[in-house]
Amino acid sequence: MNATSEICSACKRREVFFHRPCSGQRLCKKCFVESIEAKVRATIAKYDMLSFNERVAVAVSGGKDSVSLLHILAKMERARSKASFTAVTVDEGINDYRGEALEIAAAECRKLCVPHHVVSFKRLFGFTLDDIVKRKRQIGDCKLTACAYCGILRRRALNVAAREVGADKIATAHTLDDEAQTILMNIFRGDLGRLAKEKPVTDEVHPKLVRKIKPFCEIPEKESALYAYLKKVKFQASPCPYASEALRNDFRSMLNRMEEKHSGTMFTVFNSLERLRPALKEVGENRHFEECVECGEPSSGGLCKVCELLKQVR
Amino acid sequence: MNATSEICSACKRREVFFHRPCSGQRLCKKCFVESIEAKVRATIAKYDMLSFNERVAVAVSGGKDSVSLLHILAKMERARSKASFTAVTVDEGINDYRGEALEIAAAECRKLCVPHHVVSFKRLFGFTLDDIVKRKRQIGDCKLTACAYCGILRRRALNVAAREVGADKIATAHTLDDEAQTILMNIFRGDLGRLAKEKPVTDEVHPKLVRKIKPFCEIPEKESALYAYLKKVKFQASPCPYASEALRNDFRSMLNRMEEKHSGTMFTVFNSLERLRPALKEVGENRHFEECVECGEPSSGGLCKVCELLKQVR
């Protein structure tokens, strides 16, 4: 540390590593890491995400956000948190991609002494994502993108995996960036039902649908990446070969540009929606869930989306 | 018209001039003009903008949107509309700019046989906008942009002008683009109070505050421009020398890009908010208006913003 270097605004001892523009904090590496962990604990408390003795399935894809989340939750458990955690990973069956992520997830779980449960599309649905995309292309059905199929099946797989490990909640690593993007996408699509539904803790709508919590919903993606880097967390950096969410990418770059110009933008968008939340309740349609006539899983009516999709593929 | 040219989907006779992507309509010039006029009448009816025998002050800046609006409203009056219209123009006192617009506004009013009333910043406040910007720069006060001062004073001037002509309502030519931009800006700023307030017909909050209506709120700016072009409406095309609303420009270009990719985007954003409207009422703070201790005009408390601003300038 040389004489001109700036000193951390928290510990007043170590050299500044990170500047958080919206709060004005200038933190050293250690205080930055602690600030992220404290923020996650505060978010969990603020939204009342966990109850005493709850079992939580942590959705770990192997990417930086989910592995960082696992690290923080495992640390909380070691410090006698009120909940216990199991990592769950969905193997969609994507050649030359998912294998590496699975290995990383498994290795991180061993290191953290967290039980790890894997569910595969192949076991649950009889097809890998690669199979489905190939079949869809063969029959010339290109209505939806691979991401759209994958989204439907992965949501189901995660829910089944959570039930298999006896979880009361599923924790996902959606960041503040993801949340702000989703909010804008739903406004731009005019999908107020989804706008109401996507929140830090989902409602209990059906006994077979495990509730979701998002402990990273107030953590910017940039800070989650920095946390992973500082904690030397191993994660898969290569993007999914099917990734092409054009619309989300538009919102991502737009929000990033705005955030650069006016720091705090993403949090303001997120917060605007939180303040609208009580009102949204009344606007959003009351979602009613039955059980799918074919598989018995929760469905908004008749045949569930998963069975509908699989029927087309078969 | 040659053999290969396409035929208007409305009249089935004339050649197509305009394609409206979100509705699929392909219209000839005449049917396009009629579609805009019909849409404005429909918007006025949908939001219950006008009552029997009401006097309306039409805010005419001399730009394409406001002159087009005046044309359509004047035509409605000739066809025995239930309301009567007077044009009002605010002369902010901007050298080498406002003069041309004033002449255009006056000429169009004469042509349409609509009474025209002009109020100037100079007469109402003792200063032109040029004076104020100069004074502000002299005293080194650059907190707000010229647009911010102008916005405060123009709103007041318009309200005074409307009362001077005995108007029950003020019609402004805000387009669908303006509305969608404003919605996003308020979400990005977290200003839910404004989000609730800005609507096609403003609420009655104080007897001295003339209610506003926006008959163009569902007309895309592009179509308003095309209408002006086809009706050979004269308007001022040069932008205001002070114009620099950086934030709004960001939203404008973002929305334009989205609209190009997904036609109907702006309308969806506008409509999302309209559907949220009933719920927003409860979230928005209850605005309470008193009278300014100095000028007696409506104010949210003590000294109004106009008097505050003028005090700094004096």
C-alpha cells in the first residue's frame, strides 16, 4: 500500500478495492466481501424468506451467481442459520456444456459439505434438451426458442428436485439485474400477471409447488461476479450454446447504460415495483391451479405445459 | 397507380400509402388521414375528455403535434362538436426561435377561424426565459436545466392562459410516444406520485387548476407527423435552442428501437399503465393543494415553485 492509496471507508485500515457509487462506500476486499454477505442476510430478513428449521433447495447451475449464493448460504448454515440447505442442479442434457457445470457444482458442494442432488431432463421427461431441439427442428416447429422449452422444463425439474430432497423452499440466484430486466420485460409485454407473480418470495399457490426465494434480488450482478472472483469461487464462465434471449439482452444493455449514467437506476426500478406491489395484487388475475390430467403436477388447467410440449415432441 | 401497386385495405380503391404494422392496416392517404381523426374522436370518447358545451384551451406551441391537434379539434367543432376551442400559445421569450412558432400558430388559427390567445413569460413573470437563463448563469446557479425552469413556468402560464379565455379544460398534444417515455421515466426515477398523476385526463385537484386532456395520447408521434405532412399543416420544425432533455432522449431512442423490433411496444407500455391505474390510485400520495402565500396560485405548500424560482432570479 503506498502513501497515496485510499483507505477503506468501513475498516479505515486497508486499501480501497471497490467503489459503490450509489452509497458512496469505498471498500477494501475484505469489507466488500462482508458487505455482500451482510446484504444477503439483510435481504433474507427483510422479505422474511426463511422460517425456523426450514429446508431449502439451492438451485445451483454452476454459474457465478448460483455458486456464490451457495457459498453465502453454506456459511450462514455453518454459523447456525435457522435453515438447512441442499444444492440441486438440473441437467438439461446440453452436449459440451452442462458436463463442466455439473462437475463444478459437485466439486463446490463437496468443498462446502453441502448435499448435492441432480435431476436430469432425460430421467424426468425421457428426452435431453438436445433431443427436444433436434426433434423440433426435424418437424419444422420453430415457434419457440430452445430457451422457451428449457424454461418450461427447468422450472418443473427444479420443483420436482426440491420435493425429492424434501425442501420447503427453493432459493435461486436471480440478481438485481435479472429482476430489473424482468420487470421491464413484463411492462413492455403488458404482462401484469407475471409482473405481480415475480417477487422476492413467491406466494403459496399449490401444495405441490415449492415456493421460491431470491436472496440475491438486491445484489447487482457486477457485485456478485466480484464476490465470486474474490472468494476464488469456481464457476462456469462459458455461456449456454442455445442462449439467445434477444429481448432480455435488449433490456440488459439498456439498463446497463442507464445504470452507468445514473447509478442506482436498477435499484430504483426494482423498488418502484416493490412499492407498487400492494396495488398489483388487486390487478393481477387470481391464479388458480389444478392438477394436470396426465402427470398430476400443478397446472393452470387441463394438460400442463410440460405434457403439452412432450406430446408435440413424441 | 400501376397494376402492381397495393390497394388500401379500408376503401379498396386507392393506392396504399401507409402500413400500420400493429393492426395490419394498409391505408391510402385519405383513409390514413381519416383514421387519425377517427382515433382522436374515439380517444376523446373513451376517456370521457369532453362534456357538453365545454370550452377548451388548446395548447398550440407551433410544433407539428399541436398544430395537427388544433386542425382536428377545429374540424370537430365545425362538425358541431359539443365543445368550443380557443388556441393558447405561451411565449417563453426565446430569441430566434419562439417568434417563428408564434407566427405559424397565429396564421393557422386565422385559417381555421379559431380564436388565439398568447401569454408571455415577460408579462406574467417579468422575465423572458432568456433573461432567466442568463441570470442563473451569472449567479452560477446551474442546478436545473433551462428545460426545468421552462417546465415550471410554462405549466403555470398555460393554466393562467386557460383561465383568461374562460376554459374548462386544456388540451395538449402529447403523443403516445411522449406518454410511454414519461411512464418509463417515472418508473426509472421511482416517482410513483407522478406515475399516478400523468394520465389522459387529469383529476380535479384545485378550482384554480384547469384540468388537462390529451386527445393524442394513443397516436404515435410518427403518425402525427405524417398527418401534418398530408394535411400540409404549417409547423415549426427547428428544435428549441435549449432542448437537451438527456434522460427523455435516452428513453425516446430506446422505445423507438423496441418499437421497430416489436411493433406495438409503446402502446403496450401505455396500456400496462392504464390497467394499473385503478391500483395506482391507492399507492400515489394524496396531493393536497393550498394557495401560494405570495401569488395565490395553487401550490403544494407555502411558497409555490414559480415564486420560489422568481425569488432566486430577482
